[in-house]
Amino acid sequence: MNSSSGSVGTERTAIRTHEVRRHYTMGQSVIRAVDGVSLEIAAGEFVALLGSSGSGKSSLLNLLAGLDRPTSGGVIVQGRELSKLSREELAHYRLHVVGMVFQSFNLIGSMTVAENVELPLRFAEVERSRRDTLALEALERVGLRARHDHRPSELSGGEQQRAALARALINRPQILLADEPTGNLDSRTGTEIMNLIREFNQQLGMTVVMVTHERVLAEKYAQRMIFLADGKLVDEQIVASAAAPGLEGRQP
Amino acid sequence: MKLPDLTELALRNLRESVLRNSLTTIGISVGVASLVAMLSLGIGLQQLASRHLEKSGLFDTVIVTSRRDLRHNGREQNNSEPAPSESPTLDEAARAKMEHLPNVLEAYPDIRFITELRFEDKPHLTMVSALPESMKNNDAFEGMAGQFFTSTNADEAILQKSFAAELMGKDSKRGIDQYKAADFSSLLGKQITMRYAQRQAGAPVPETQDEKDVDELMDVPATAYSVVSREQKLTIVGIADLDPESMRGPTRGKVFLPLGLAESLHVMQPTDLRAIASSSSNQPTYSSISVRVKDPKQVESVENAIKKMGFNAFSILDATRSLRQFFAVLDLFLGIFGSLALAVASIGIVNTLVMAILERRREIGIMKAIGASDGDVRKLFFAEAGAMGILGGIAGVALGWTIGHVINFGTNIYLKRQALPPEHFWAVPWWLVGAAVAFAFVVSLVSGLYPAGRAARLDPVQALRYE
Ligand SMILES: Nc1ncnc2c1ncn2[C@@H]1O[C@H](COP(=O)(O)OP(=O)(O)OP(=O)(O)O)[C@@H](O)[C@H]1O
Ligand SMILES: [Mg+2]
């Protein structure tokens, strides 16, 4: 794997938002899920998004993922203004630039683990033989190769999340967006997943934006914490204990 | 996404809710089956009708008559065509010319007359007609007893079953179909004597009456020929197993002679009166000529060529044109009724796919979140609709085919009880099989249009929130 390409350009901006807003109109009232957030995330950085429930973390992540369009303001990823992209281009962006991991795994129950993992490759129209090798390789990396023929329902929560991680990474995205990836897991399996994510961040130089409401987790793994409240950015903290990306490859 | 992937995913999704999708597919197949059954019936009936007509040997035949004979029908004639008096005579030269027209197999004169035949000293008045040697291969002589004429000049006769029955004193009124030609094979090799009137060229007598009177009086004018009574012995060589009631052109007679023999006898024919009266030469003229065409498709062009020569031409195509129109309308109606069931089935597809979207909302959201484009989702639903269409189409054709054969089988049992011959009125041509499957495919794609569009437009964030 290429382990150095991303980590060199730490100062390069991967994601920048400018006064981004996402308002939901529910009849008379307007819910300001994201309300004027401006932030900058460098390439290769590991950022944690923190905030209480309903503070707009998921809404912001969806905007970064190109799953949702902002009501106003801009999201610029690797120099591309997402709001200017067509639906087709956004799909391409989601397929190739970002990888998503969800709290609830979101694996497709009717497919085997391997099929779930290779699904993005089908959309990318990768040849079948190459797809199989890539999927097995990705499962190998998350330690699930032996279970590739199982259905998601036959796996434990931790295993399902590892499969979801393998799927998110199969197209080698530069950015990993994770929405509470350990939320449904006990602390031991949660640590397992977090170690994997850190591995990708440090070895592949992948930019990671992780939503969590566990401050402990954020302090342990992230380099920077961004605090949201009522859709607004309220605080930012550099985590002192965390090493600079790429410098520490050893796991605790 | 590529087609093999789409197909694979679509079939997998269909298997996931196998009961609902099977029911929908069965709905399509019932629709296709009803369409196939209806159209097969229409096509089968049409083929049955044309089979009966084709057997008559008239399908590839143009009957040519002289315009002079039809002078009294002048009002029906097109004014642009040559006036009857300028029309050429239907003689040997004209026959040879017709035989050399493109796509013509042969042109032979129709010789047909009513005369007396004596068998075992009993007279029988009947219609005699001449057959060219080419008739040997005609379907009309299928299942005959004995054999065809040994040569075109042989002193031989072939009898029709009903006339054979008459000769043997059997009651032919009560259903001749209960007899087989072979039942009369005892007649084969026996002699029969034909008495006939022979016309002979005589000294020309100055014509006193005008032509018009001749036509109207239908009288033998005291002119160019005399009539002599003759006898001819014939050996019975064959009994034809024909239905005497059906229209069969040259085979309409009850006793058949070889053409060469018939020509050499110079038998007086009813139409000779007018022909001779207006003819300036002593050359025999024909009342009508049958022109056989290589292929029924070329009948029309040959017919037109003959009309250009100045003769009247008639073919069974003219008579069947309205019949074919009738079948076209019948097929259309049967097709519409058949399609109605398919239309109902297509609503089933819409329903199933809309249900599937509701059920698989989350799955669609996941696919979009990991990079599926609107087009990918749309194509996936189209593929599911199309797969149901093709599967339903194939099952439907099989079902329709089975239904048709069961009905045909049942009808034939009924026909057998009524002592009628079995009929094959059911036909599923290959093009119908292909067209029915293709039609089911297209109908299901059209039905998938709305659900696929709806699935494609689904907002991924909303879809993922849906539990
Ligand atoms: N599709 C929507 N329609 C209406 N309101 C919405 C929608 N999505 C989110 N919201 C509202 O926006 C606000 C922010 O929601 P969001 O899911 O971003 O919060 P969150 O920080 O992820 O919370 P949690 O930690 O519980 O996941 C909430 O008040 C929520 O009710
Ligand atoms: Mg959330």
C-alpha cells in the first residue's frame, strides 16, 4: 500500500466549509440542523466531530459526503465546490473520493459480506475477476477473509462494522467519513474498529472525519476535536496526546 | 453498472421476495398466454382457410378469358381497356405467349363440357374436364385410388369418387365422405364409353346476322363448322378422393381426361358458339386458359401482364382479398383482447415494484451513499421489471401453447364424434413466440418506468433515516 503519499501534504486542505447551512422546514418552524459552520480540515488529518444529540453532527457529515445539499454556503472538497456538482457528479464523488461508515453498519442483508464489500466496484464498473481479488484483499485487511461468504446477519456487530469499513475503503477514497462507527459496539470491539481506522489514517494518509459523542474516544484517536451545538461550531481543540499523522505507526 | 451485473442483482432481488415476484410473473404469463392463445387461434384459422383454398390448386392459377365473350358485360369494363372488338382471340398463339411470360409455369386450355358416358349400357350425363400432366402432383389427387394418366394422349379417364359411386349404383347423396376412393377400386381397368359432339371446320357460309344477335340468341349460326356425334372408349385408371362440392377449378368435373386426348377430340364446348362466330380463321379458340404461376406471390403481376395483352384475367387472390381483410380485422380484435390481460398484468408490475421501493428504501439509500448514481438505481429497477417480463413472457408462451393444444385436442375429439375429419386450427409460429416475449419485455419496461424513476430520485439521506 502507498503509505506516504498522503501524510506528506498535511498542510494541504482536504475539506473546507464556508458558512454552510442546512435548514429543515417542518411546516411553520425551521430546524437549523447546520447553521453557519466554517471549518478547514487538512489532508491526512484525523478530526472528531463532537456534540450532544441533535447538535447537527450527522447533518454536517452528510453535507461533507455529498449525500445532502446545503441550504446555503459552500462545501469545498479537494478544491471542488460540491454544490456546483450535478447529481451524476456527486454520485461519482461519493464513489471515488469519500468512503462512508455508519453507526448502524448499513450492510445489505440479502448479499454476502464479500458482495457487500465489492458493491462499490460494481458501480465503478470494475471487471469481475479484479473485483473478487480486491474484495478479498479488503476483507483480509479487516480480518474477515474467512467470513466472506456469510450474510451480514451471521456476523457480530464488530465484524459487521469491519465489513462496512472494508466496503468504505474498497475504492481507495482519500477521505473517510464515519458517523459514530462504534456507537453500536461494546468498548472492546469499539477499540478494535478505532485501531483499524487509525491504521488507515496513519498508514495510507487518509483524511478521517469521525462523528462521536464520546469525548474519551475522540481524545484517544483524533488530532483535533470540533464541537458542535445547535448547528454551530462552538469550540475547537487540538488533542495534545495525539501524535502528528504519519509519525506514529504503533498501536497502543 | 454493466448488464451482467444488473441482471445478476435483479434476479437476486427477485428471489428475495420470491412469492410476490412469482405472483407478478404469473400475472404477466397469464397475460401473454391469453395474447398468444388469441393470436394463435386467429393465425390458425387463417391458415386453415388458406390451406383449404390452396388445396384447390387455384391459388397459383390465373384464369384467362377473352374480352369478346364478355361483351355483354361491357358496362363493368374499364373504359381505358381495349374495346372488346379489338381484343385478341384466345387461341394457341395467345396461349404460347402467356406461357412465355415471366414466372409462368404453364398455360393450358380449359376444356370442360357436359356429355353422356355409357357404363355397362347405362347412360350417365356428367361434366367432363381435361387435366394437364402437371396436375399429377397437385394436392387434389392426394389419396386417389389407381394412378394418374400414363400419357397425355392416353385413352384413359379418372373418375371422381362421387361419380364412381353413381356408376356402382350407390347413394352418393347421403354423405360421399363416408366412402374412400379405394372402395371403388373394382372399377379400375374397366371401360367406359364417352359420347360427344365434335366440331369440324366446314365451308364458310356468308354471315347474315350481326354479332349482337348472335350473342343474345346463343344460337348455332349456320357458319363455319358442323357438328358430328362421336364415341370414345376410355379405360378407368384412377378414382380421385375429392370433395365434389368444393371449388377446384380444372378439377371441377366429375370425369377427367388427359389434356392431349381432350384437345385432339375437338369436343364442342358451349363457349365455342360465340368464339367461332366471331373468329375469322379456322384455328380453334379456347373458352378459357389456366395459367399456372410459380409462386402465389407472383399471381398479381402475371395477372396484370395478361390484362395488358387484352384478356380478362381472374385469380383466387381477388376472391380471397376480402377474406384476408377479414382475418386481419379478426387478428386485430383477438390481439386487442389478448393484450388487455397483459395490460392488467402490467399494473401488477407497477404495484410490485412500488412495493419493492418502499421495502428496499434503506437499501437504495445505502447504494446511493456508497456511490450508486441515479442511473444505476434506475437501471436496477428496469432490470427487475425486464426480468419479470422475459420470464413471464416465456412462461406465458408455454402456457398459451399448452392451452391452445388442449383446446385443439378437445375440439378434435368433438369433431371425431361428429364423424368429421380432425382439423389443425391452432398455430403458434416462431415469430409469434419471439414477438410475445419481446412484447412482454417492452410492456414490463414501460411498467417499470415510473417505479424506476421514483427509486432513482429517492433522497439518500431520507432513505437512510427510514427504518
Ligand atoms: N431530514 C430531516 N428532517 C427534519 N429534521 C431533521 C432532519 N434531519 C435532521 N433533522 C433535525 O436536525 C437536527 C440535527 O440532526 P442530526 O441528525 O444532524 O443530529 P446529530 O448531532 O447527528 O444527533 P445524534 O447524536 O442523535 O445522531 C435534529 O434536531 C434533527 O431533528
Ligand atoms: Mg447523528
